[in-house]
Amino acid sequence: MKSAMKFGMYAIVASALLFSSCKKDKEIETDLTSAEDQSQGEMVYDQVFKQVDESATTAGLGKGTYPIVTIDSSVSPTTMRIYYGETNFLCKDGNYRRGAILVSWTGRYRAEGTAITISFSDFYQNDNKVEGTKIVTNTGRNAAGNLTFSIVVSGKVTNAEGKTHTWNSNRTRTWIEGESTLEVSDDVYEIGGNTNGVNRNGLTYTSKITKNLRVVMSCEWRVVSGTVEVTPEGKSLRTIDFGTGACDRLVTVSVDGKSKTFERRK
């Protein structure tokens, strides 16, 4: 930020402009908080779900290295513990994790009525503490023949600075690609639904998906397209645009006719 200060009056004017500009920058950054937290929450929980899917597929065969997967099928529902150790472990997807993901399921993922419950035990991803529950219920096939799932999340992420974002969401996931194989990496889903939460600055917000989110499991950032409308407490509606299909971190937020592109936080 540059300013030219000449003589007393120019100095006063320049100081006023400097204050106004800095204040505006701060307001813009605050305006994006709910949008940033919303997009981070989407990504973290989708990444966790892929960890669960991969661990269930390997059935704990990766002995002697992290993550250590323990499955107990002698109880009902079946339980699984995915343990990454007490210190940060660099996973294959480039994310650092520690602690454990806890999972239970009542049947096969592809079977109608199966419910999968995911929770956490002192679990961190990239030094963000992840808490809460995610319940995935197979609700059968839609008219197009695609499997659909109810996704209910009560989530909480606390960053390294101790600031917390909490949210609740109720969504529908449609499996549109990859069902015919056992590979996780070729799976593609579409997601619709609503969310409400409290961002890391303590302000409430609501959001709804206005164009289905496309989740590509082979992409590190998961959501590659779709739009979400977020309304923070006391502020104008913001539109989050996840792009047109490219696998990247970029998200564009539009507020009152103005747009800003930022990178999603891990």
C-alpha cells in the first residue's frame, strides 16, 4: 500500500485514505471467514471419508506402518480404528495426520439401509483438530439407478491458533461414477443440501448448495465444481464457486457484485 504525503493537508488526506483502505481490507477478510471455514470443512471431512474407504478396502493389510487399521467384525455393528500415531505422519495424499479415526458400520456400503458412523479420538489433520460425527446412510437407488446416501454431519475443526469452526449439515450424496469397480480413486459423487454453523470468529452462518457439488475422490481437494450460497450473521449473502471441474485449491467468493479468489486451507 503506497501513499504520497505532501504538506500538512495532503498528509491528513493520505492518512484518512490509509485508514479507510486498511479497514476495508479487514472487512473483506472478515467477510470471507464463513466461506473459508465452510470450504475447509467440506474438504477435511471428504478427505477423512476417503481414508475410511481405503482402510476398509485394505482390511488392515498394511501392517507395520501407519496408518494401523484394526477391524473387529465379532461385534455388531462392525468397528474399525484407523491410527496414525502420536506425532504427525505424512500420508500418501500429502496430508499430515495423528490420532485416530473411529468407524462403525451396520452392513456393506452398497447395501440399502447400511449406516456408517465416523468419529474421532484426539485426531489432527495438518495440525487442525477434527472432532464430531459423520453418519452416512445408504438410501437406495434414485430414478436414474444411481446409489444415494444421506450424509449428516455435526463437525468441529480447531486450528493451531485455537480458533474453532463448528457446523451441522444434512445432505444427499449421489454416486455417479465408479460404482462398478472396487477402486476408491475412480469414484465421483454429486452432493446437495444445507448447512449451518459458527465460524472461527464466533459468528453464525447458514448455507445451501445451489448447484450440486461434484466430488472427485482422485482429486486432493475433492470438490471440483458447484456453488454454495453462504449467509453470515448480519452480512450479505456470499456465493462460493468451486470452479468448473479442475482439480485445484481455488475457490471464488462473490459478495455484492465483487469477487475474490482464494486457496482453500488444508
